[in-house]
Amino acid sequence: MKKRITAVIACICLITAAVACSVAFSACGDDNEVHPRYDGLYTFEKDGDGLVITGVGSSRLQKDVELPTQSYYYVENGKTVDHTEALPVKRIAPGAFRNFTQITSVKIGSSYVELGAGCFEKCTSLKTVIFPTYKKNDVAAEIAIPSDAFKDCNSLRKVEGNPVLTEIGDGAFSSCLDLSVFAPQVRSDCKIGSKAFYYCVSLNVKDKFKDVVKDNIASDAFDGIPSGEATE
């Protein structure tokens, strides 16, 4: 009888462990390789040779967000499938994080090549955006900041890291009143759209954008900023 009870308990323990493993991770094989499923947090769809974040479960999103750089789980034929190989996460869908007021910082990895329009718009508690930092001899990744990407993020103070910006879209940082640190590299042919830095009164645009070709800067890109007069 004792042996039978012991066997039943052991069986229950194994089943419980297996269920817990399958919930927490997408794989628990003999090689001990595991990867997070992001259940209820992010949804991904295949887009070319990478993935795009198409949905975000705001109820589980933490204050400090580090965006995933790869996933084995993504939508295929209308269903989320566990694939044998991970794909890099390269894009954020338009408006994906809009109005997520609990976010205070977001870290965007080197796999990302495109942000969706308005992707972090009205994240009013967001204080810091962190891109990768590249050393002097490194080849820095290029990325475009689309229209309204960080519009009305009125607590945003720092954009850290130094990728090369190819474009800063219309209203990208509009009304980011506290923005004072803007570390990304801005090359001379970078296009800066209408009201891109509207009323970013804490930012010294005179020095940061001095090498950008003037024809690439919208006439109202720096409206509301006294130092913006230097770009006219």
C-alpha cells in the first residue's frame, strides 16, 4: 500500500512539474533549452525575416520594460505556434504601447530596425528610452523614429544610446517638455519632420542638430524652442 501511495504521489509531482514547465516556457527538453512564451504579454506576427510586436497585454506590463529581441512563439495561419527556431523581433506595430501610463522606462535592443507610428504616444510616465550604445569603432545600427512615436510623453527626460537616426518623423517628440538628453547620432541627411520637437523646451537643439542639412529640417520642427532659431 505504501509503495502504491508513493508511486501515485511521484506521478502527481511529475505531472505538476510538466504542466508548470509548459506554462512558463515553450520548451523543456532533455537539452534544458528554454525560452519564454510571453503569454498574455506580447503577441508577435512574422514580417519578412523577423517579427513585429502586434499586441501588448497592459495588465502585466511592468514599469521598466525590456523589449524582447526574439521569440519562438508567433502567429502563423491565424494561430500562435511554437516554432523550433526563434526569429528576431525587428518592429513595433503602430500604437502598440499607446496610453500605457505605467511605463517608466523602455529598453529597445539592437534587433529593432523600425518603430511604429505613435507606438509610445501618451505614455505619460515614461522617463527614459534606452537604445543600444555603440563604441567608436562599432558599426552602429540605423533606425527611424516615426511620426508621433513619443508624442505627449511629457515626463520623458532621456533618450540614451547612440544608434544612427535616419529620420525623425512629424511630431515624434512633440510636447516632451522635460526632454534634455538626446544621445542618438543624427547624421547630416537625417530628415526631421513637422513639429518633431514641438515645445521640447529643455532640449538644446542648436548643438545637437547643427550638422543636419537645413533643407531636411521642416520649418516648424523646433517650434516653441528658443534655441531652435539657430536652425532656420
